[in-house]
Amino acid sequence: MENNVSYNSFFSFDLYPPIKDNTDFIKNRSGCNQKATIIVYSVEERDVTLNDNLKLFLTKILQAINYDLEKDVLMVPIAKNDQIALNDLKKSFDMKYVLNFGVPLPSLGVFADQTKMYSPILLNEIIFVLAENLEKLSTDQQSKRQFWQCLQATFLK
């Protein structure tokens, strides 16, 4: 699969408007972010961690692109009704990539109209990869295949 990153370079609005204090979300994060990659994933309630099966699934995904779950990424769980501003996280953490598992972009303070799942999108110098929530992705073979092709185009070029 060739590298087809969408480049959205003109917006008539602030791409990352301030939403609220992200202090709670920063406390709930895990990982060292050595490769400037943020993983946001949907959870039912705040303070819920990934179950062992989903953590293993995510670990295998990351190993396939030569990433380590604990060292290379920053994991940020987002509860269904919560909102954060990625722009605030960007002030505290390096951010080249955002892997988004099932979190609506407006919940991250990102308002962009040209978004497509399983296709890397460049917004404000950050490459976003949008996917289903981890639970659905782990069981849907077609989604897995599309996601893997997107990861190859983005990380293994």
C-alpha cells in the first residue's frame, strides 16, 4: 500500500480549541512516549484499564511496527462522555502520531471534516490514524486487515 497521507492545510477555525483542564487524563496515562506516539482509546468509565486480552492485542500490533507498549507510546484512556484537548497534551508530550481507537475526534478537541478510518491524516504536523475501538478491532478480520495496511503505510515505509 502506498503512502497516501491526506494533507489538510487550510482551516478557517482553531483545530484544537481549549476544552477543559486535562490534569485527570494526564494522571491516567501510561507509557514513556519515546517515539512521540499517543494512543487514545475509548473506555466505558474513567480509571478503567485495558483487559489483558486487549492489552496483548495492542502489544502485538505495536510489536509488528517495531514499537514497545511501555517504552514507545503514551496511552491515554478516554471515557465515553469525557473530552480533552490534544493541544494541551501536545504542550506536555512530544506528538508526531496519534493512534485513535474509537474516540470521536471532537472529544479530543479536533474538528476536521476530511477524516477516514484506516487512512493516515496529517493535521497540524501530527499524523492521525483512526480505527474502531480496540474490542471491535480485535474481533473484526476486515478491520484488522485495513488497520494493518494503514500501519504499514504510516510506520513501515
